[in-house]
Amino acid sequence: MLTVNKKNDDIVRSLMEEMFHIQLKSNNFMRLLTFDEDLSENLVLLMLRLKLFGFLKITQIAEVFLLTPGAATNMCDKLERLGYAERIRLQDDRRIVRVALTKKGEDRMDAIFSKFSDEQLLTITNTLAEINKLFKNIEDIT
């Protein structure tokens, strides 16, 4: 752990190194989830979000992935062509389109996590929960 006595440049350099290590480990974890998948990491992340929330609107997808609505639409088009997602128009307002996983998409998400035992999933979940708590501490001091 660093001390306050360290020069500012050293502290900032250490901070940047830690940030890069966290990013690298996060990327490695995503690769672990998707290494034998024929989908990009972003498509897998989108499918995970759809599974978690049930459905999303294109504007929500664009916001979460920091994309234009057109780019978000392209992601959804790919999933739709593969049979993993579908667009659902609301009967009340046909302008509103929700994107949701199909049964095939749900099964694909289940298959990704079936690579892990229940014990491994619990360990991963607890570890990520701890990381989220630590990031909350950072948010609280900034």
C-alpha cells in the first residue's frame, strides 16, 4: 500500500498502473467467458444485459455501450440474424421497440455459465461483489 509521503508523480503512476491491471484482468475474465464463443465480447455483454433485464430499448443499449443508436441497432441486427434476439413492438405504441432474447439466446447464455460449477460461480460472484464494494469506496471519496 502506498503512503502519503510518496511524491505526487509516483502516486499518480501507481494509480495508473493499478487501473491498467484492473482493466487487463477484467478483459481476461471476459475472454474466459467468451473464449469458445463465436460472438464478440460486446454481443455477449449485450445478451447478458438482456437476460438480466428481460428487454432493452435501442436507446438504452446505445447509452450503456456508449454507441450511436445506429451502431446499437447493428448489434441487435447481428443477434437477430443469429436467432438470439428479437424485436418486440408494443401494441399500445408501435414506435417503441424492445429487444429481448429468444429461447435460443437464453439457452446460449445458460451454456456460457454452464462451464462453471456452482461453487466456482459463487466464488466469482462473491469476488465481483467485493470489487464493486471497493469501487463504491472510490466513488464515495471523489
